[in-house]
Amino acid sequence: MRHKQTRSFTPMILAIMAMIAILLGMGSKTSPTHKSALATTVMPQQKSVATPLELNQSYLLDVLRTHPKKEVSEVLWQKIAARDLRVRGLDDPSASGRFRPTPIMDSHGNLIKLMGTLHVPLALIDRARRGEPSNKSYLQFVLLHESVHYEQIASGRFSSEVILNPSTSLEECVAGWNLEREAYYRECQFAMSIGQDSIIRSYCSTLEPEAFDQNLYKVLRQDRTDNCSTFWEAELQK
Ligand SMILES: [Zn+2]
């Protein structure tokens, strides 16, 4: 997916201001994303309460808009400005980021448009906002990783089911591996290009395919709730 690189200055500023206004508005009436969000009672809407989430989102928008990679600063940013993608803070300290796709399909099952939500950990945004360079770089890695997932599904190369639900078949385990491998690999290439790969040494110590796969397997098996890790291990030993 490619977007025009030539944009006039004034509409861009207006779009940025509109986006900030929209996101500040959403932040004031929306709780941080939580696993049990659907089960909780809806609280009465509060007016004019400045929460840390609002500040973080303004900062996060800036990081998105000025990201060194076009996949983020152009593709993701334009989707956010067009309100096809929403940005939400994630209050799970163990998470690194998440893209939840909402594909819009026609009656034949063809993808018309990919919408969705980009979840970014609040704790990570806070650390990066305090000016810690390694945390800002890590935030940039996370955003690039999720932009790869966006492209994978928007292009039709992967089904949104692979990212949404634990895999139920070997075919899905293969797709799940390929989807994550591509995102982590691109993350590592970027980290190496800016000399910051030591931040994510556990999976970016090498791009040599076999060693990279072994390192990645150790990372991915940690939070799988399906049986894919067993399958992946068997495949890696072949
Ligand atoms: Zn991923």
C-alpha cells in the first residue's frame, strides 16, 4: 500500500488538530482497554477530567506521526487520521502492543476496508514520554511491529482470524508463525538500522534465519494459549 508523499501544509495541520481533538474526546469517555472491559458496569460519563491517558495519547500521536518508518508515519497515521484505526491505551503491563483488526467485508466475503484498534501499553508510553531514549525506541519498534500486522491483513495476505483467535489447526499455526516472524524480523531490521537492537537482544541478536527462528520460538512460546508452540518446536527441529 502506498500513499501520496506530497501533502500541502495547511490541510495536514488541520487534520492533526482534528485528530487530537477527536482522541482527547474519546479518552475522556473511555476506560483503558482491559480484558474484562465488556463485563464491567458502564460508568456515568465524566466531563472535563484531564487523565494521564489523554496526555499520553497526544504524545503517542506525535510518535506515530514522526516515526522514521513510512509504514507507521504514513500508512498507520493516515488510517488513524481517517478514523479507520482507533488508538487505545493498554493497561496490561506484560503486553507490548496489540492490533485488533475489524475487517469490513462485502456480501461475497471480500475485504472492503480494514478498520481496527491499535492498543499500546500505557506504561510504555509513560516511560517513553519521560524522555528515556531506549523506551522511545522500543515504542517505535512496537508501532512498526503492529503496522506490519496491519499491512498483512489489509493486503489479504493473512486472515484476521489468525491474529484474533488462538489457532485451532496446524494450518493456522503455520500462518501464526509466519505472521509473527515477519513482524519481529522487520522490527529487528529497523532496530539494527538505528543501532538500537541491544534493547531487544532476546530476539534481535541475529538475523541469520535458523538462529533467528530459534530465538523467536523462545519468545513466542511464552504467551501462547493454543497448541502451536508444540507444533513450532517440532518444525524447528526438522
Ligand atoms: Zn505480533
